[in-house]
Amino acid sequence: MKIGIVADIHCGPDADTQLGGNAPALLGAFCEAMDGFKPDLIVDLGDRINPVDTEQDRSRTAWARQQLLEVGVPVYHVYGNTDVANVTKAELATVLAKGGPYECMTQWDPHVVLLDSQDPPLDRVGGEIGLDQRSWLETVLEGNAGPSLIFCHRPLDEQDLRGHRYFASRPERAQVRNRARIRELFEQGAQVLAVFAGHMHWTRATVINGLPYVTLGSLVDCAYTGGRPAGTYAAVSVRGRSIDIRVAGLEPAEFKFSR
């Protein structure tokens, strides 16, 4: 299976280091790269927009989805903190064709599990995964006959935040607050192959108890790329229980994992 992944598109007016005005060109470049990569599906890891107001946020959300659909494959989305600043999850579900805030797509091998780390949000930027969602996730992982890939806006691993321009002084807003409890669910079996997240605007990879966690940098943030929008995205190839992750942009990286 081949998956294209993009995170933190932040389409809209420039906001601090989030150069949202560059989103149309960079999202177009991502889609062009996907035309060559030929993924089976695309996953958007959230924070599609720089929030302005309800009408503009809804419009930009719909635009981002339409651009991704032009690749001609199924596109799945998770909720980020900026996405829900002015638009409700119920409204976004309609715009993004989501069946709910968290979902499991069993038609893929491995299964595609989309989590909602805005459940509830904390201080607008932070968040966690609520009790009902945890119960659902436990049932999904126990019932799965095969392996799964997990996608979430906020990271579920542990990261050294030193040097981060925003989260170094606000660690409580970085990863999912109750991430240790969620990792326990992942580790109960060997069905989870990898966990993908965004939110941090930098690219990192860690392995905890044999399970790889990959954080993908932002498409438009310029904090770590000398003032230029990073253009980050990933092309992921899954063969059996082996995963090859190639990160493109101004800070390219490559990771290989096997479960």
C-alpha cells in the first residue's frame, strides 16, 4: 500500500511562521508529486487552515479537500486545533466527508485508523483523546484481524522539545496529554505498525517499545528552514510489516521500520 501524507497546510493569511499564503502553490506541488508517486490514498493530518472566521475557514477547508481529491484517490482527514477554531466538528464532517471525529477504514490493508486529539481540546492548542474514543479504539484494535496504521494530529510519543520555537515553553500543548494511556492500547498486541502525527511543524521519528512514531513537519512553516516555507510531505510505502517513509521538502528525511 502507498500513502501520501501532508500536515499543517495552514491555508489562509500568513500567521507568524505559518506562511499560509504559500499553501496553494505548495499543495499543488504535493499533488503533482503524488501524481508521480501514485498513492492508494492520501491522509491529511490536520491544521488545514489559519483561522479567520467561520465562512472563510469553511471555504478554505473545502478548497484544501478539493485540491487533494484532484489526485484521484481517496482522501482522509483528521481534525487539528486550527480547524475547529471557528467551525464545529459537525460542520467539518460534512465538508470533509468524515463519518465521525474518529474512524477506522477496514477496506485497506493495513487498516487506516484516524484519531481525534481534539477530544477535548485544551487551551485551544493542546488536546487529548477522550474516554469514549479510547473505548472505541480498544475495541477496534482488539477486533482487527490484521495490522493497522494510526493517524492523529498531535503526537503520541515523547519528544525532546528543546529548541522548539513554540512548544519548548508550552510542553503541555505539544503531544496528546494522555498519550501514555493510548500507547498502552497500541502495545497490547502487535497489530499497530506505525503512528503518524503532525502539529509540531518539525519532522521527528522515535521508537517506543518497538513501535515507530513519526511526526511530519508542516507544509508551510518557515521556523526551521531559514524563513522559507518548508514544503514538507511524505510518501509512505507499506510492504507486509515493513514501512518505508520518504519525507520531501527543505528538510528531507528517510525512515525505514519493520514490525
